[in-house]
Amino acid sequence: MSIPDALVEQVRKAGRVTVLTGAGVSAESGVPTFRDAQTGLWANFKPEDLATPRAFLKHPKLVWDWYAWRRQLVADVQPNPAHFALAEFARRIPRFTLITQNVDGLHQRAGSGEVIELHGNLQRTKCFDENLPVEKWTDTGEVPPHCPRCGGLLRPDVVWFEEAMPEAETAAAFAASRDCDMFLCIGTSALVYPAAALPIEAVKSGATLVEINPSVTPLSSEADFVLRGPAGVVLVKLRELLGWGGD
Ligand code: OAD
């Protein structure tokens, strides 16, 4: 995989860069993606059994335990060179917006200060009935635990299928996609909307579209540059070619 000089120069000169990441950016940390055959979470679990409000109401313990397992999995891994490279890009590029569909918090752990989390965060908890964050509760051994305010069930603060997207984050993500010179789409299958609409908005607004993914996606044919490879490898190489640090 080689990175064209023209792309390196465009990144160096870009004033406004927006990035969308998906599960693939955390794959090299050991976090499973959703749709990769065999290893993807959706190859082994059905989204409708685990990631919808109906599934939670039907089997609250199963859903809570599945997210507890994912929370522990993420706590046990480390950010990888892709996360660190993006944190460095944020320090070098005048206006840099990082949007993620990931709920693992690994961008923040790699030093990315501002991250637009479109699908929530595994580490946060909220009340199912009130839809409000809950930070502390009494552990009575019940699973899921109960809301200290209303007694309702607690759930992870992530976006499930059939649920509305967080308004402020979605609006900020669309605004940053319409207002950039370059849009990097990294490690996402570009199948889940509205996130998958963001790169298209960027292209419509005249941005250069770059895809970093080892596999073809519906977005590949729209991209000006396609870098086929794992995000960690590609971004480290791009960082080196830019001469932007590296450890
Ligand atoms: P997917 O699992 O759909 O796609 C992961 C993408 O990462 C695929 O296109 C892979 O080819 C690519 N990939 C795998 N390894 C990679 C690597 N080392 N470097 C770069 N790319 C790699 O995950 P998302 O696109 O993030 O939503 O999925 C979007 C949403 O669907 C998720 O946020 C989640 C899921 O259902 C909800 O739970 C609401």
C-alpha cells in the first residue's frame, strides 16, 4: 500500500479536516468489529436481540450483561497507533473534527480531546424511563441495577437500533462534514445511517474524500483516494510522510 504524494500534500495544506471513524479503527486494539465475517459481533449475536429498546425490555439482564462484557473488553485493551495518529493530526491541523460511531472511548484515551460520539459511550449509564444520565447507584446485586431517582431500570448510554440519534452531536457532525476541505472515512462499513450520509455531505460540499479500509465499501467508488490497509498501518505511514512526530 503506497500513499500518493498528492494526498500527503493535501493533508499538509488542509485547513479544515473532518474524520469519521468506525469499528475498524479499534480492530487493531483487539475490539471486535460488527460486520466482519466470523469475528464481527453481528456474526455471533443478532442486533435485534441485544441492541434495541424492545430487546432490553424483553431480556434486560441479557442486554445489560452483554454491554458489561463489552465494557470490560474495552477496559482491558489499549488505544492503537491509529488512535494516536488522529490525536496528533488534531494538534497539527487548524480545524480538525473527529466524529466516531464507536462507543469504546479509545480516541479519548489516546489523547483526542474533542470527539463527537454519534452512538454514545459504553462507559456511561442512563435511566431507561427518564432517558437521563445516572452516575451513581446502589449495588443491590440486581441486574440491571435500578435508577436512584425513579427506580426504573438502568441501561448503557449508547444508541440502539430504532432509537433517535443524539441531536446536538448529529447536528455538529453534519455541520463539520459540510464545512471541510478533506473528509477521512476510516474503518467503517458505511452502511449505518445517518453516519454513512456524512461523507456524502462532505463530497457534495466540495471536500476531497479519503477512505482508509482494508475492504471495499459502498463509499469506495465515491472516494478521491482509497488507502487499502489497516488503519494503524496506513495512518502511521501517513504520519511519517507528513513528518508529524511518531513514537
Ligand atoms: P462495521 O463492523 O460495520 O465495519 C467495520 C469496518 O472496518 C469494515 O468495513 C472493515 O472492513 C473495516 N476494518 C476492519 N479492520 C480494520 C482495520 N484494521 N483498519 C481499518 N478498517 C478495518 O462497523 P461500523 O461501520 O463502525 O451501531 O458500524 C457502524 C455501526 O453499526 C456501529 O456503530 C454499530 C453497528 O451496528 C450501533 O450499535 C447502533
